[in-house]
Amino acid sequence: ELGQEFEGGFDATFFHERASLEVTYFDKTSNNLLLVDPLPPSDGYPTGPWVNIGKVNNRGWEVSLRATPVTTRQVTWDMVLSGSTLKNKVVSLGNVAPFTSLSTVAAGYPLGSLFTNQFVSTNTTTNSNVVTDAQIYQGNSNPSLIGNFANTVTLFGRLKLYALFTTQRGFTIFNYTEENRDYEIGNAGAVYLPYGQGGYSPTEMTQIFGKSVTQTSGQAVTMSLYNPLWMQGADYLRLEQLSATMVLPNGLVRSIGGNTASFTFGVTNLKTWTNPGFHGLDPSASSFTSGASGGGPGALVRLDAFAAPPPIRWFGRFTYTF
């Protein structure tokens, strides 16, 4: 495999170095990626050989802003805002056709793309659906934007209050937990509860359990697994950490033979705000199918497979140096 990369950026400081900005742009193209070259079944081989024919482009920005908006004898406020973007695209697959294993790898689309037939019409009376002949792009499993916002407020030089927010945006999760409970096991409350009381609408019930055929040819299509109802935008904002640190007076610390000492008390994963269309428990879940170990496209899909919500953790820490 061969790669070509361009990277450029700049660093700058403002307001007598109370603010600094770092900006980097990158553009990397990977050539001759290893892909399986399909062979006709008549050749007698279970799989084709690995060949160097793929091409993928990654480009994006990395930005970091550091600032001290407030600095007085009593109060200091330091902040760091950082983020990165990524635009990924499969440029070419050579002579290999697009292939699918939960996610789809196809030229012109990102790695980890989700495709499925889209509903054209739904008839609740006949319990049937008409769907598009071709599968339609639903979204990218990998976020196009990752960001962090950290704040530290220091009061009277001794009490430090810290808050960290994180976010990921521009990505879609396949909610296998919901698909499994709705369709495969069928024990979800939304399946049994009346509409308006937490249950699915008649249209949604038909789209899950009804018969589906393509728009032009009338060919039967199974929409149980590849159903757009379970491919959900999962943008989120999370209050990752809150903490308070008390620095003990120097005289007190020296009297017990130390240099510095402090107490810290805090909490992590306090609150997560998600896209209303996401019905999972953890938008940052990244479970994978067993096929991921083989390096197939399943390894590229973000899958909510019975993910547990991130636990709220309280912590305390005593730091002493001597």
C-alpha cells in the first residue's frame, strides 16, 4: 500500500499571549489498498486473492483554541476548545464491485456507509410496503466532527472548578438492539403498547412486520435487518466531567513535610444530550459484528448491539508531593 499526504497549518497568539490558535489541514490518499478480487464460482476457489487495487481519500481540519478570558487576583478562567473534521471517501475499488456486510463499501461514498431500500409507500390495510429498487445511502457510521470544550475556573488561587464537554456529530448508528427487540424477539414495549402510549404507529408496524416489494419489479425484499427505522442519526453532546480541586495552603503542607497537597472530588458522564431520532442508550457505542475480525466492512460500522449506557461515576482523589 502507498500513501500520499499533504499537511499544512499555522500557529498564532493574540492579546499578549492570552489566546492561541492552532490550525492544521490534511489531505491523504491511500493507493493500492488490499481488497479481495472476486473470482467466478466455476473456478472452484471459496474466495478470491487479495490484490492491491483500492484507493481511499481522507481530508479534514484540526483546530485548537486556547484562551484565558478572565484573569484577576481572585478569579482566573482558562478554556480550551478543540475539534477535528474528517471527510472520508472511497475513490476506487478497481474491478471489485461494491460489497456489503452491514456497512457498504462503494466508490464515491465513505467507508462504513449504511445503505438500505427506502420506503416509497405503506398500506396499513394490506400490511404491505413498496420500497425503492436500489438501496439508498442512509449515512456514515463514522463521525465527521469530533469536539471538546474544557473550562477551568480558579478562585483565589486555591479552588479549581473544571468542566469538560465532548461531542461527536455527522454520523449514523445501526441500532441493532432495537431491531432485535422489535423484530427478532418481538418483546419491545413499542410493539405491544397502543399508538400514542409509547407504541409504534400503524405505519411503523407495517414497515417492520409487513411484506415489502420493490417499486418497479415487485421483487420481495426483506426489510427486517436493513430497515431505515433502525439506522439512526446519533449526534450527541456529553457533559464528560465535572470536578472541584482544593489546593491546601503551603504552610500547612510544609508543616507535615510536603511540598504540595490537594483534594479533588468529581463526577463523569453526568449528562448526554442526543439526537431525538436516536433511540439507543449510548450514542458513542462502537460494538462490531464477529465478521469484523476478518477485516470486512463490518469492521467499519458503528453498531449499537445491547450497549449499556455510560455509567455515572463519582470519584475522589488526594494528591500529596514531597
